[in-house]
Amino acid sequence: MINILPEFKARGNPSTLMNFLVPIIAVILTIFTGSVIFVLMGFKPTFALYTFFISPISNSYGISELLVKATPLALIAVGLAFCFKNNLYNIGAEGQLTMGAVFGGGIGIFFHDTSGFWVLPLMIVGGAIGGALWGMIPAILKVKFNTNEILTSLMLVYIALLILDYLVVGPWKDPYGYSFPKTRSFGESGRMPLLFQGLRVHFGIIIALAAVFASWFIFSKTMLGYQLKVTGFSPTASKYAGFNQNNLIYIAFIFSGAFAGIAGLGEVSGPIGLLYRDISPNYGFTAIIVAFLGRLNPIGIIFASLVIALTYLGAEDAQLFMQIPAAVGFVFQGLVLFFLLGTELLVNYKISFRSKL
Amino acid sequence: MNIDVLFGVIQIILIATTPLVFAAIGELVTEKTGVLNLGVEGMMLVGAVSAFVTLVITGSYILAFLVSILSGILMSGLFAYLVLILMSNQVATGLALTIFGIGLSSMIGKPYIGTPITGLNPYFFVILSFIIVFLVSYFFYKTKLGLIFRAVGESHDSSHALGYSVVKIRLLGILFGGSMCALAGSYMSICYAPMWQENMTAGRGWIALALVVFATWKPGRILIGAYIFGGVSILQMNLQAWGLNFPGQFFNMAPYLATMIVLIIISSNRLRIKLSAPASLTIPFFKGR
Amino acid sequence: MSENILAIKNISKSFPKVIANKNVSFNIKRNTVHALLGENGAGKSTLVKILYGLLKSDEGEITFNNHTLKVQSPSEARKNKIGMVFQHFSLFDSLTVRENLILGIDQNMSFSNLQDKVNEISNRYKLPLDLDAPINTLSAGQKQRVEIVRILLQDPELLIMDEPTSVLTPQEVESLFETLNTLLKEGRTILYITHKLEEVINLCHEVTILRNGEVIESSKLVNETAETLATKMLGKKLTEIKTDYSKITPKINLSSKNLSIEFNDPFLVDLKNISFDIKEGEIFGIAGVAGNGQSELMNLLTGEAIDGVSGELDFNNIDIKNFSPKKRRDMSIAFVPENRLGHSAVPELTLSENILLSQFPASDFQNNGMINFKNIEVQAKKVIEKFNVVTPGPEAKASSLSGGNLQKFVIGREILSKPKLLIISHPTWGIDAGAEHAIRQSLIELAKNGTSIIVISQDLDELIEITHRLSVIFNGKLSKSYDTREISISKIGLLMGGQQDD
């Protein structure tokens, strides 16, 4: 029998090297497993891996697309880090993203024929508020009624998607759009400025980087970051210290919701330019993986968002050149998370393997 | 409403509720041993697609269900290896299982979208769901092994001290949960729909998780909760069919809103949740410490 | 049959950070009470876990009834007629007594059979049980009774008792000893694990002393006194700790008047009309058996769980009963709860970061929400140095410290804030004798400088050693207070068992 049962020896202090290496190991294991899957499907591994991981980013257009996808992922993930650090499992970022797009996009539709430098900032604020309000619901329910935030935040995703659906086929439907389920386009003032001529990468990336930096500052330098960390590790110690745990729940969900909301607004005012049914290819869920892969560290999240964004592009190319359904991207994302979770104990334990239970 | 219509509605409710019962009773057994598996939705989808594809390829219903249950065992086995042996975080691992399951099922099922099959009569499964709930209840409260399952969920340290293998018991609980979720999925793709469509479970896995809380971890109450949900969902469809002038999207929100409302009502009694939840739920077990 | 029922030969067991047992060898004679004596961390628990099949030894051999014993699990140990009563009970709180008994027996036994056997054992050993009661409704003494009956159902030849008296009243201890004597008369053998010297002298025939994982001595108990045993157990003599009554001022610092709280929760104990006064410089002890409201009272005093509190808690004439922990710290009240890991310290954080958990008006650890990393490191170094905390430095994670060193760090952190009132629960629980001595000494020094101290503890010896005055808590009610110099052990015992004040 193969030795799959590990034996653990606790390290005295957690290994900082492993803390850094674990995500890299997870990515390597995923690529390896992916090649095995491709071989089983009858592809040459070199061709498959090239198609999936190299060719999508082999030109400036590809790099720009990678950044377009990484922008919302990093922004949402760094928001989720506020919740996850505090042991709050907000898995409803997709809903918060949607409501951000609805609020901010609604402003964009309202001012579609107005031009002014203030339209876009107003939309961004609207997106943040929309996401934060939607994020506040599970927070309030948790504080007031002790409900499980995992389930409520997820239910709110379905509800948010239905609200968007209602708006784009109902009251906000494009009057000149025939029967397509979409709204009219935002005006030029309601669009994210592009950073380079001819490429889709837009101003949203600057916002995302600013949010990442601000979060890094909060986590590592301020009492707020400390309070979130302590409460996540040990709620009892947080009570002992006298931290206001209910406020920390609200704060975490507000950051998380606002960042997701801005990401949603960034999508509709960036690449898309209007509201329609499928504004996000599961960014809100995938960002959960980004947050974990980045080990809840804002800098780590930047790298993780690039890696995971590549799985989106790779999956598109795989569909194009290898006739594999694009859902293979989600399979890779799931695998990364499995490997990450499976190797995480290397941080605290040394491992040897045996075969008997 | 005449009696035929009423009878028809009851039939529809029975058929629509059965997958919720399967998934929820499976998850309940898992949670009773002290493990929270958030991968229900993912396991249901993989169960649904593997049954469907097997049926299309082989034409055998029995094989379809067997392959589906095997997929449930494999998926939950992967989860079990991570949380029991590698001691990973249960919440994150369950989420990973759902994300993985959604991707895997869409990938496998892509060529089969729209493939027609002959659906199976659902009533066998409706009855089976009641029998399984009864058996689970009997198992927990009338057999020694069932008592051991509950004991492991209550305190893994005491169980270990008495010489019970916490890991083995939890493994059994997780695998049973996985099988039931796969059964729920295969029922949906082969009896209920009958067809394959991406994300066809539409959040039922998450509702099943909420049902376990609603049932306060008591098997019999799964039926009550599931049928309330089934009733609400069917009611909204009927109201829509009767042409109430109200946008359809708002009707479609009903199951999700109902889940939230139920969670609020049940959870606000903190003491009740504390007394009925397995005391070691989500707490990893470190042997030899 | 040979004279020895059990022979332990060269047992060694090491863990990543410590060697728990090093070439341990000794014999246990049939039909005796054999004491295994050693302080916290000496390796007693590891050894008996090996004996009971919960741990595997790295080396060595155990002979039981003349054949080699190789138990892989507790159920195998039980088949070999070895039973064990755990220090932290191996019971299931929400299950009934009956269900707990069923879980502890290996053979299948019919319902009525079990009932008969339980009744027979209950009568024979005077251990009455209510089979339908959930465990969480029982007192510590009753829980132990369930554990003992569960073991006796297996008819063991060798019974291992792991620190059985730590949660009992003195009177309950006496009835436990009676039960043990009955068992002895029936020809059974008892391995009695303890760190209490008096118990060894009163109960046991032979003693094996463990220190740092090694056997120091294994012999018949002749001419041993508590002092000689203590010296062997600790390897050195500790200076006696003396309380000083001369520094107590007449000024009342904290005054509790009819402090009450109702929880409506079967896992918690309601507190009823708790009243006491503490003077400046006084050490006030609260004794009692675990689970009589100590942690609930601690939460009221620290401000961690105060929803629904009534009565008055006056600190220097300000009613603080509704104040948060932070607000209480602002008035120079410091606390040390019972649990170190995850309560008074966060194991995943460094010692420096743990400094930030309790901030007082004088501490300069942050500026408008920005952490001053330099100051917390300086403070951590100060605590480490002044309280002899053994650690690589302020950047070490709290989880890497031994229990005694972490407790010294936590208590040092609070003492350095120069509190006017220190509230401390089980200050020396589960730590080695050296740290215990240092902590008790530092509490006495603190009181001499005018600080009032409340000590909640189950350890009577500790309270008698360091407090000036003490009360007993039973079922959420606090007895009146007694001068520690005057009250007798048996009186305290009666109060711990629920006797009303005269």
C-alpha cells in the first residue's frame, strides 16, 4: 500500500519559510495534477500546459486581459481578508459585487447623457455603498439573531442575482435594445478610463492597488488590524481584551462588501459599459480562493490574483484550441485550494508518511 | 380548489422535496459526528452529472445510480482525507469541494446538455427518502453504533480516551453524507428534471445545510423542514402560474428568503442551538496531544 | 501468582519538545495502593496513557500478570482487566448517565442486565446513580462516580486513578478513599496518581516518585513525611511563603453587594447575592469545587459577561458592574483568567503582540489606533526579565512557552501595570513547582505594596498559603468570609459541600 497517512511532529515555532512556500507548492502540485488530467484526456502535456499557462499571456493583449481579470479578484479577495481574518466566512461576495454593480450602474444609467468628471467617482461611491449595504445584512443578522453568516451571505447571492435580472429585463431595460436583457450604455463620463490605447486594462487596477495597500497598512500597523486578528484567533481573548466584537463584525463586512461592490462597479463601468445578466464569471466565489492562496496577506493576494486570473484565460484558450469546456478553469481553481489546504499543516508540523491507520 | 388540484399539488411537493431530504439527512449524519461539510452543493452536482452521463452511455439506471453514489463517496472521501488526516479547515475545505464540484460537473456535462433521456418514476425515491430518515433516526437513538456516532460528535477527546476511533467514525459519517448528496443529485438529473443542466441544483445543497440547523440536528425534523421548503417553492410556482401580476424574479426569491427567515427564527434562540448542535462541530481532532 | 501484578521495564517516550519518560522501571505489588507521585510535567500522565493504550511507548516492556502486555487501545486494556478513571472526565456532557455507561463497556449488554449490574455496584460500593440524568446536570463528585461505576462494570484487577481528588471536597475525598478501601479488600490493585503528599501518606502502601520523566525512587512507604517526599519530588527545598497581615489598610477598595445574575442555561451557574468587601493590600480567596459559579463570577468581575447583572459592585465608591473590561482597566483593575492559551494570551501571536491584549491608562502602546511596536517590545522584554520567563525573546510565539513560563509572562504583564486591584483565577493551575512558587511570592509582594487581590482557586493549599481571608462559593452562593489563620480545613470542606453559614 502506498503511504498516504502522514505522521506529524509539531514544530516549536511555525515555519515562516513554509508559510511562504505553501502556496507555491500548491500551485506546482496543481499544474502537475493538471498535466496528468490533460494526458488522460489524450493531449500532449507540453502542448496543453503551453496552451493553458503560457500562450494566454504571450503578448501585450494577453497581459492586459490578465490584469483585467486580476483586478476584481484582488480587490474582492483583500476585502474578504477582513472577514476571514476575523473568522467570518463571508461567501456572498458575488452578491455584494452584484449589488455594487446595481447601485453604481444605476447611477451610470441615470446620468447616461450627462457628462462631468464627477459621474464616475459618484458611481464608485454608489458601488461601494451598494456592496457594503448588502454585506451588512448577514452581519446584522449574525449580531442580532446569531444566524450563520455562511448560509445567509450565500442566500443573498441568489437574491441579488434575481434583483439584477429583474432590473435588466424590467424597469431598467434598454428602450432601444429590442428584447435583449440589458440596460442602455453608460455615458462616456461613466466609464473607467483605459490605461493604454487599444487595451482593456482600466483605471480599476489603480483602485485595486490602493485598496490592497490600505489593507496592508490596516492589517500590519493599526489596532483595528490587531483586533481583527485577535478576534479571529480567539474570541475569548478578544473579550478579555475588551474589544467590541459586534463592531468588528460590522467593520469586516463593510470593508468586504464595499470592496466587492467597487469590483462589481469596475466590471460594468470598465470592460462592459452597461448592466446585463452575467456581469461576473463567478469572481465573488473565485476570490475566496485568491484570498486563501494569498494567505490573507494583501501582498500575497496580488500574486494569487494573477495566478487565478490565468486559470480564466487558460480555460478560454483551452476551449478554443483544445475543445475542452471552459469550466476546466473552475476545476483548476478547486484543485489549487485543495492542495493549499492539504499542505497548510506544513507550516506547523513536520511530516513523515506511513501506511497503517 | 378541487380535490384533484390539491392532490396534484401534494404530488408535486413530494417530488420536489425529496432531493432536499436526501441531502439534508446525509449532511445531518456527517454533522452528528462533529464534521461540517459545506461541499453539499458540489457533491450533488457531481452526483447528478455522473448519473446522467452513465445513463446516456450505458442505458442502465442501476449503473447510473451506482456510479453516482461512487462519485459521492470519492468526493466526500477527498474531503475526509483533507479534514481528518491533513487536518485542514473544514469550512474552507467544504467550500473548495463545492467550487471543484461545480467546475467538474460543468466540464463533464458540457457535451450532454440537452441530451434527452426517459425519466424514472420518482415515487420509489420519495418512499426511500422517508425510509432513510426513519433508519437514521433508529440508528442514532436505538443502536450502540449510533450512540458512538453521537458520542464522537459530542466529545472527540472523551471518545478517544474510551478507545473509539474518532477518525474512522467521522470517515463513515462523511462518506454517508457524500453518498446521500450524490443520490439527491442523481434523483434530480434522472427523475426530477430529467435532464442535465449546469448548476441545476440551484442552491439546494445550501438549503439542505440550512435544514440541518432548522432540524436542530434531529433526523425526524428534517422531513418537517424539507416539506415546509418544498411547499413554499411549489406555492410560488403556482402563484406564478395563476398569473398573479408580480415579476417572476420575486417569486423565485422565495426559497432563499424562506431559508433566511427560518435561520433567523431558529438561530435567535442561542441556547437551543448551543444545546442541540454537536459540541465538537468543526473542531479538528488532534490525536496524541 | 506472583507478588507483582504489574512490572514496568525501561519505558521511554519522547515528544518533539520534551522527553516525557526516560527508562522508567518499577513494579506494582498485587492488592496494594501504589502511588505515582510527581509534580506537573513530571511524566505521570504519559506513563499511564501508555499503560492504558492511549499512547505507544518508544521503548520498554510492560508485564501484567506474568505475561507481556501490548495494548493498542483502551478497549484492549479493559479486556486485560485494567481500568482507568481520568482526571478530566471522559464523559459526554449532553448524554445521559445510562448512555455514558453503555459507551464505556465493550461487551454487548442487554438493557435490564445493565440496570441490574449498575444497581448491584451502586449498592455494594455506596455509589448511587440516576441513570436518566444528563451528565451536565451532575456535580463533579457525581461525575466521578459515573466514571468509577463505568470502570467497575468491567470488573478490573488494576484500577488507575489519575489525580482523582483535584475536583472534590475534603468530605468527598474521604468517601472516595472508603470506596478505594472496599476495592482493596476485594483483592484489586490501585495505581494512584497524584501530586498531593498527604494523600500518599494517608492512603498508599508504596510510592514511585517521578521527576523530569525519570524514576527517583520506588519503595515501600516507611518513615516518609510530607517534607521528605516533597524534597524528593521537587529535587530541592522551596522557601516557605509567608503572608503578612501588617500591610492591610482599613480602606475598602472593592465592595460587592448582592451581585446576582441569571442565565437560564443548564451549562451555567446562576449567581445569587454575592457580597464581599476587600481592603487595600488584602488578598481575598474564593474556594470551592469546580463548577459552582467560579467562572461566572470571574466574568462578572472582569466585565466579560455581564448581561442581566443586578446588585452593586463598587470600586472606590463607583459602581462598575456594567463596565466593560476596557473601562475597568482604565480604573487600574487587572485580571488573569484561568485559561492561558486563548484567553489571557493568544497562542498564535508573539509575546510582544500579547502585551497589547491588556492596555492600561499608563501604557503607551498606541497612538490614535497606530501600534507603537517599539514600546510593546520594550515592555515584553521588561516582563520577561523581571519575572524570569524562559523564552528566546519577545518575538517567540506564546504557544512555544511552557505553561509555567507563559503564566509568569501573563501575570507579570498585569502586575507591571501597577494595578489597584488584581483579580486572578487559578493562578498556578497546571504549572511546575518552581513557577508556582515564584507566582505566589510575587502576588504576596504585590499586596504588600497596597494592591488588593482576589484569588479564585480550587487548590485549598494555595489559598491557605497566600490569602488573608477567604470565602467559599457553592452553587452560585458565596459564604461569609473567614480569617485564613482561623478557619479549619474541615470547616472549609463542609462549606465546599454546601453547608450553610452558621
